[in-house]
Amino acid sequence: MVNDTESPGNKAGYHHGNLRDHLIAATRSLVEADGSEHFKVADACRGAGVSTAAPYRHFSDRQALLDAVAIAGFNDLRDEARAAGKPHEQGSAKAVSAIGKAYVVFAIREPNLFRLMFGHNRVTPNQLVVASDTKTIIDAKVIANSSDIVCPRMGAGRECYEVLLEQLVITLQRDVIDEDVLKAAFPLWTFVHGLSFLAIDGKLAVHQLPIDIMQQIDWASERLMP
Amino acid sequence: MVNDTESPGNKAGYHHGNLRDHLIAATRSLVEADGSEHFKVADACRGAGVSTAAPYRHFSDRQALLDAVAIAGFNDLRDEARAAGKPHEQGSAKAVSAIGKAYVVFAIREPNLFRLMFGHNRVTPNQLVVASDTKTIIDAKVIANSSDIVCPRMGAGRECYEVLLEQLVITLQRDVIDEDVLKAAFPLWTFVHGLSFLAIDGKLAVHQLPIDIMQQIDWASERLMP
DNA sequence: TGTACATCAGTGAACGCGCGTTCACTGATGTAC
DNA sequence: TGTACATCAGTGAACGCGCGTTCACTGATGTAC
């Protein structure tokens, strides 16, 4: 149960060797199984085979553990999205659609992880590394100025988004991410984001909608490309 | 504090008179202030000026109280969406866009209520009135067959959606909501749904996106109409 | 018109229990000499 | 090569407290006669 992975040179025993990663893995699977709101630190401990106090050597609190899982999710999604876009003509609607599909497929495959990543998360003050030049927007709760980066979690989310932005840089023949690129990408993100939540929240099921999700993404990508 | 509203013929005193509605109102404002996940029954009691046991005369449990608030929200949204659509040519992109704007405006005005209404809600078995012919979809958790109606909360949600469906019945010159109507409405819903969550979850702020939300809805409605 | 009685919406207090977190500790590991 | 010592990842137990819910009750209201 202990050290069942490739972690280097540990006999089973008092020192776990790679507890941080094991806790993240255990937490990820518990989150996925039951939703992050029902996640219990003690369960992750059981999963990793350690006492309930052990995580506090590696994470300041429960939220920090969940943040680490969210970041792992963002990294996976970024890689999957990039891989999905690669085979297609760069900057084309097909490439954008493929990236969108990766997003929605990820959501459907790991809905509770997806919710943790993209759902409502109040940014706690101590997560903000630099927030001097913040401004309040919309609900006056989430505040940030993304150029001065803020927190690792947000950085990981931004990296995901940039997979899409990179395509539109090509589509629009720019050499950097400028305002036009941001504007063009936004409705595409909006669509797959909405589709993901409608799908995983069961709205297609509840309303018995005769929808082919992947086909929707192709269709909408065509229409929403600049 | 007691009976400060139009409830009929109560002197202040032991019997509240209209506690059910007062609790719903108190809960709604607490949910909006702090998010439904942080809502405490005791706070609603304080708001209504009754003991912490009183709600259980009117609601089976905390969730039932939240469901009542969600239903009230759905009814408001339905009315607002219908009113927004009315001034425009029925079945036009303008009417559809106006309904979409009502949706997003509602979300931005009462984000926490919106999350309660449209966020992830596991359907508990005792909410399902008729569920004999259910089938499992996507995440194998949310199950329902919407034609046999299921629960008041879902019914209220459906009524909201039908404001949009009614427009597309006209657009497509049908006389009932058929499969084509459902298919045509879906991407429109998807877009405003995604836009609502991106907005209220602060993603526009975090990524400093130069987006005019209302303009987005006009633009996308044009492009996504059948 | 007054009295008896059923009904039920409220009260006040406490239960219960889940669970995040802390605390003083112990065992393992690596390194200086 | 062996010993002393610093370091720190883990343990086990318990704390603490928030909060939903229950229980036996009491006060108000309406109705039958």
C-alpha cells in the first residue's frame, strides 16, 4: 500500500517517501468520486495510508490540497487540448473545434474535477501573491489583474486558455496575443464552457434534448470563428 | 419584525402568520449574500424572527428550503425573460437575444441564486415523483425522463427554458415544441449559460478580457440562430 | 354568547456527530567528524 | 567505519465547534354545541 509506485528507493515504512503526490492522487480520485464539496481530508489520508495529521506537513490546509488537485487537472487539460489541436491545420476552425472537444470531453470524463477547476472559487486573500493593482469587477468578490500573476492556480488556468489563444493568434495572423485575439477567442470558450456544464449537470438528460455534443462543437466553432 | 408585510390579519405575536414565505425571503437574501453552500438554517430563522426549530413545520429539511428559493428564482427568471422578449418581433434573433440578455443579467444581478438554480444539484431520490422510466445519462448520477415530471424544481426550470423554446417554435413555423425546435434552441442556451458562468465566476476579470457582455449576446444570437 | 376541546404553529434547550486541525511525541535519515 | 546529532516526516489522540435536527412543551386560533 505504501510506495506502490515509481517513487525512488523507499522500503515501506515510517517515511512515506512521496506523500505529497500520493495525497494529491488520492484526493483527485475522491473528488472525482464524490465531488470536492464532500471531500474529507481523512479519506485522503486513508487512501495514502497515513494518519490524519500527516497532510499538514505538505499542505497548509484542506483548500491547499484541493488547489493542488485543480492545478494537476489544469495541466492535464492543457496537454490534452494541445495534443488535440496539433493534427489539424493551425488556426483553422477544425483545430479550434478539436481543442473545444478536448475541453468538453475532459469535463464529461471527470466532471467533479472539472467543477473544482472551473466552478466558483472565491479567491482567498492569501492566495494572491501580487494584488496591489486590483480592480473590482462584476460581483466585487473576485478581484484580480491577471498580468501581475496572482496565484499558481490561476496561472495554470491561464495556460489552458492559451492553447486556444495560440490558435487565434495564427487565425488572425498576429504575432502576439492582442486584444483582437482575446475578443475572438472569448465566444468560443463561452460556448464549450456552457456546453460542458449543461452536459455534466445533466440538463441534456433532464430536458431529454436530442443533442450530439461533438457535432454541436463542430457546428458552433464554424459559426463563432472570426 | 414580525408581520411587517402584507400578510393578512395578524397582530404580532406567537403565531407568525406567513412564516413559510418569510423564511423563503430570508433564505434568498442570505443565499445571495454568502452562497447557498454557506447558508445556515439558523440565520434564516434569525431573519424571520423565529426559533431555529420553526422551519421544520414548513420544510422537511434545509434542502427543501433551498429548493423553494430556487423555484422562486426560476419563476422570476421566467417572468423577466418573457417580458424581455415581448417587445420584439416574435421568433426573431432580436427577441431571442433579449431573452438571452435577461438570463445573463439575472445571473450577474443574483449570482449566488443563479448558481443555486443552475449549478450542480444531485437529484435526491425522494424528489423524484415519477421516475419509473428513468435512464442513465452521462455521469450516471443525474437521472430523469423529463416527460414524466419528476419534481417541482425541475418543472420550474423547464418553464424558464420554454420561454426560449416558444420563440423558436415561431422562428421555425411549427405549432408545437418538436425535435427541431429543441435542437435549434440548444446552442443558444449553451452560449448564454456559458457566458453567465464565465461572468459571475470572474473569468473575464481574471483574464482581463475586453468583453462587452451584452454585445456578445447580440452577436452570438445572430450567428447561432437556425 | 360563552365554554370545551382539537389543532397546530411556534418555543427553548440540548443532542449528536462529523471533521478539520493541533499538539506533544517518535522513528527514520543524512551528515559532520 | 562508527558515533552524535540535527532534521523532519510521520503518529495517535483529542480538541473544538459549528450547525442541522429533534423533543417535549406551550400559546394561539377556530369551531362545535
